[in-house]
Amino acid sequence: MDATMEVLPVGGGRRRNRKWPDDVKARIVAETLRPGASVAAVARLHGLQANHVSSWRTMARQGKLVLPAPEDEVEFAAMVVAPPASDDAVPASGSLEIIMGSVTIRLEPGVSAERIAAIVRALAVPA
């Protein structure tokens, strides 16, 4: 007499995709924008794949995901867009310029080192 054995998977054998609300996605993306944070570390913290978090960051850059207001104080700086000056032009005494491609950011004398660092960090965020 031959016996037949059948194996049935427990739980239906199919993995369900999780649905993340937009506010949760936005909060997780905001965590990746903190100084010293990495996408991989934040993803691991929330049990996600880094590529999911990266795609949410892309959505935020495209305006499809609204990020929460930052917890720390927000500073604004005046910005003037002008054509690049000639190579022999010299900035005003005591002023500081940050040049990135065809964009020049001129800072007023006495700007704090923290403000300069914040501007440089903002420019370093990958597009």
C-alpha cells in the first residue's frame, strides 16, 4: 500500500506587501535628511529595504510627498541669481562666496560658521 504525502504551506504561502501611509513615509524620509544619517541605516531601523526609502526620497524631491516641518529652527538667507561674474572680478572685502557650477552664493560679512556649514550641506544633497 503506497501512502501519499502532501505538504501545505502555512499562512497561504504568499507574502503581503505592506502599505505605508504618506505621513509615515514622509517622517522616514525626513530622518534620512538629518546630518550624519544614511538611507541604509534609517531603512534598516524601520525594517525596510534602502531602495524603498530612496524611492520615497525621489517622490519628495518631485513634490509627490510632503515632508514634515523640521524640528529645529529654520533659517533663510537672501539669494540673488545673477550671471557669473568675469574671472578677474574680486568679491567685496570681507564677503564670502560659494561657487557651484554656474551658481555663486555671496554671503554677508560676519555670517556664522554654522550657517555656512548648513548651506554647504544643503548643496551637497544629491539631486
